[in-house]
Amino acid sequence: METIDPSTGRPLPSDAIQRILFIAPSVHVYNIPPLMSTKGYVAASWTADNNKRQIFTARLRILETAIPSPTNPSEEQVKADILLEDPATGQLFAAAPYTIPDVVEQVLDSSRFFAVRVQGEGGRKAVLGIGYEERSEAFDFSVALQEVRKTLGIEDDGKSGGKKPVKQKEPEVKKDFSLKEGETITVNLGGKGRRHNPIPQSPNVGGSGFSLPPPPGGSLLPPPPSAQEVKAQKRLSQNIDPPKPVDDFGFDDGEFGEFQ
């Protein structure tokens, strides 16, 4: 029996594999007004006036199709479609190829209603509203879409009811720098026996930026004495006897002290 792609109506290869990821037997479908706010859709306007905008009660399926690659049988192309079908006959009412998260958007005021971008023959697109009677079915629908995104590698922007995947930090690997038995360390003293290049001098100052000009005449002053030399000279001066007074040398400055 030939397998038909429900989203395009074209036959699939004989080795294509299809599986149902989610099914809801009764989903309310609404003809919703155009989006008037960038924040998102509001389901209260769909159900106003006794569900005046409801157009159909459908069966919803999420169908995954895997087609083996013609060049490499071990690889396969996988796609997923959201199908709205007649619950009695199974006839397709609308299909939404799930290629990006924005294909399904959860409304702002309820967890049971979603806006779905369906695609018809010739590439025509429209946005329909769907509503579940039970919150558990709506939750299972969101979980199934999250699994589809993981399988297809679709980046989640948080608008379709799923959460962005959290990138976990890889554990830090501690390195062991201890010496093992029989290992030694070789130290290379860089610069031994090498000639170092002189530090380039600035042409504006004529030498190192911190040098002083030579004294006048070209003579250099002797370095100041060290603290030990100052202490030694002080001790030496204390050991020398003070000069004796003039009387101690036998001179008399009295009456006969000078020749007449």
C-alpha cells in the first residue's frame, strides 16, 4: 500500500517509516482574528459570544516521518507534522509542518489554547486556534512538541510552551602536578652565559630617563661615608686628650711674661 505524505499529499518512498507521537481525539478549532499585539494571542476573544468563532472539532495528531537517505541508508531525514483531521473519516482538514517553534504559540490567558500556523495546497498559510477540553491533554501536547524539537534539533524560543534547553557547565578536571615515582625536575637557568642586549635609550634625554648629568669639570664627588665609618671617626675623636692650657707649658703671661 502506498504511503502518502499528509502534509503535501505526495507519495512517500516505500522504506519511509511513520509513527504517531501524540493524538487527541477531540480538539476545538477556531477561526481566530489577526494578531493585534506583539505580545501574543488571547483566547478570550475566540470563545466570546458562545464560541462564535469555533468552526470545527477535529482529531489532532503529531506524526513523525523518517525517510532513509538514498546515498547513505544508515542516515535518515526526519520531519514532523501536526495534523487536524475529521474524527469520523480521518480526512485531513489542515496540516502544520513543524519546522520552527513559532508554528505553535500558546496563548497568554490560558494553558489549554494554542495558535497553530497551518499550510494548505499551493503553500497557502493561515493561523487557526485550537483548544483542549482537558488541561492534561494540553500539557501532553506541549511535552510532545518539546520532544520533537529535541529530535529535529529545532532551537526553542520559549513561545511554544517549552523551555529553552539549559547548557550545563562541564565539570572542571583537576590536574595532578605531583611527581610520580622515578620522575625528576630539570631547572633551566635562562640567561647564563648569554649576552644581554642593552636597553634602548630614548633619543630625547640622551640616556636613561632616570640618569643625572655629570658635575661641572667632569670630576665626580667621592661617595659619602658609610654609617660605620662615621661611628668609627666619632669614637676616635673621643679617645684623643683635650689640649692643655697655656700654663701647663711653663709660660707666664704675667708681669715678666714679655721682654721689655
